[in-house]
Amino acid sequence: MATYSAGDFIGKTIFITAPVAAYKYATQLGSQRPAPITYLSSGDGFTVDSFVNKNGTYTNFDDNYWLGKSKGKTYAIAFKDVAGKYNAAAITTQGVKSDEQKRKEQQEKEQGVVLTTIKKFLPFVLGTVLLAAYIKRGK
């Protein structure tokens, strides 16, 4: 399964394909996770406003959560609860790229810069080498 950066989902709508627990708030480190206040079901959209995660923003949370709206109400949904339960094609259509896609695009961009540089300076280098060989041969 592809991995994504949580921040790439901000402003995007996740379309749920199987029941996902929705919470009133994200649980803090050491706190017991509350009972879900509802479940998002297949076909429901969840528009992501922000996220909290234990390794980035708001570091005192047990899980990683997206915060957003579904059916006009605000919820927190845990990343691990959503994994594999959303329409990945719909996310791609909205412009979200997997970490691997972004890595490949960066590599292609870097390779393009190298090739462009070679194409730009190769005639000058070859010309200099040929000129030097001609001058050396003439002596």
C-alpha cells in the first residue's frame, strides 16, 4: 500500500469505503481513547482541515489524526482507522501524490537538470578538446 504525507490531504476530501470511527477530539498522550461519537460509512466524504501527529505537529497525541468535516460536523479520525478504507483513486484525482511518486518525480527532475547541463556545455567542452588537439598537432 502506498504511503502519503498527512499534510498533502489538507483541503482534500477522503471518500470512505468502509466504516471508520469518528471522534469528538484527538486523544492526548496517556489519555484513554473516548468512544466514537459516530461512524463514517461507505460513500461519506471527509474534508481534511488539518492534522495532528505524534512526530510532528502537537507532539503529545497517542495517534495521528486528521481533523475535518463530514456532513457539516467536525470530527477527528485516526489515520490507522482510515488505512485501506478510502477511495485512493479519488485522492489521486484531487492531486495527492504518494511519497514514492514524489520521490520519482524529484529524481526525474534532478536527472533532467544533469542532462540539460550536459547538453548545454558538451559542445563547448568538445570544441575545446578538439581545438587543443589541433593546436598540439600543429606544433
